[in-house]
Amino acid sequence: MLAPREPFRTPGREGHRAAGDRRRRVSAGASPYDQSPVPTLVLHALPPSHPCMTVETAVRLKGLSFERVDLPMTGEHPARMQELYGEGNSTVPGLLVDGEPVHGSRAILRRLEEIEPEPTLYPTEEVVEAERWGDEELQDLGRRLPWGALHFRPELLAAIGGGEPLDGPGTDYAIRFVRGAWGYHGITAERLADDLAGLPAKLDHIESLARSGVIGGETPNAADLQIGATVRVLLPIGDLRPLIEGTAAEEIALRHFPAGSGGLPPGAYPAGWVPERVRSSPL
């Protein structure tokens, strides 16, 4: 975590600190010579959330300072988010811009583009469409596939993030936690099997986007960040590595979201659920 280069102002909206929230003040390298007004940015997030990874990386890319507030992983965050961002806006991320609420990763990226146009997140209309696809058709796999695997290996709830396998009481807690996540995200065994069956086609689409230059360029755009963050949270799942290794999806994910420790060993999903992938020609 970097120390801020300039002091943060008090957020313009009162009462956004919840009990148990963890705050981090982060400087993304804003220029001291920039004389234009710079709004106060407060990002509300959950530590494992890939859309939050997308937004934080975009803020840093824009060179903007911000404060990150990590909400507690105790089931209280939906109510807290609705308190801050309005009824129905129960998910992370949310961004307060001088107290003005902006909810959801795509809306936040567009607001960041208004605040600081360079480097642009939307160089072409193709990027806009690829970002939409990454948000609407890929992003939920970053929730359902990890929680789906943990249903079968609940003792590895902490291990996926680099911790140790849980003991008996810890596993009992993990089972309840994972069951709650299945309900919250609408996961069923049938849906999980369908997600896995459809994953190779989505990886092929990412490959096509990279070949055409929509993603994978020198400067990341909104589609790179939306797609890369989702793929990044799939990489720790050992069953999925043979599908992802060596692909444009892996390269983009690791370029913008460095790999961490931990993971699930192969064999978490039931036998036969993970398809083989026929590789397309290299980039």
C-alpha cells in the first residue's frame, strides 16, 4: 500500500463508515502540478471482488488519489451498500465522488473517464462492446466458478487466498458460508455444470478480441480491466488452469492483476464437469 502524496479531504457524504469497515488511503501518483479541481474519491469494496479490482486499477491508471473502504465479509454489506448507493444497489463496487454515489464497475469507469480523460479507457466502439460483454456475459463466472468449486472443497476456503486448509470447526463454518454464497449468487449444480461447459467458448472469444487488437494493447482499456479481473479470479482454480494457461486471457489477467499465492488443487469439481479445450491457432 502506497502512502498518499497529498492529504485526503473529509468525504462530502456523512456516515459512510460502517462498524468493521477497513479503510486504506491510496495515492495513485496524481501530479502536484495539476491545477484542476480533483474530487475526493471513496471506493467501497470487498477484498475478493473482481469488479472492485477493475475499478481500483482504473483509478490508479488515471493517476487519481482515492480512499478504499473494505466492507466486512459478514453478510452486512448489501444493506450498507444500499444505504450509501440507493435501494437495489446492494453489490460492490461503489464510488463516492465528492459524496456523489456512483454504483457498479461500468458506471464508475465512465465517471472516471469524465474526471480524467487520459489515458482513455474507451478508445473505440469495439472496446465499449467488449467491456459490455465482459461485464454482462463473463463477470458472473468469477463468482459462480470459485464458489462452485469451494462447495466440494470447503476446507480450502482460506487456502484459495493463500491460507492453510481449515480444521473441523473451521470447515463447518466454511460449509455454512459457502452455502450462503450459493444462495446469494443463485448457484445450482446444473448452472455450474453449464458454466463450465461454456467456458472454452468464452476463452475463444477473448482470444478473438486480442487478435483483433480490441484488448491486449500497450495501454489497458476498460475491456482489458473488466475481462482481465474476471479471469484473474479463475486462475487459482486448478481444474481451470489447463483451459486458461497460455491464452490471451491469462496474459491479460496477469499483466494487470498480478498472481497471488494459494489456490485450489485439481479435482475440486466432479469428474467430467470440466471440458477439454481445442486450442485455436496462436496469436
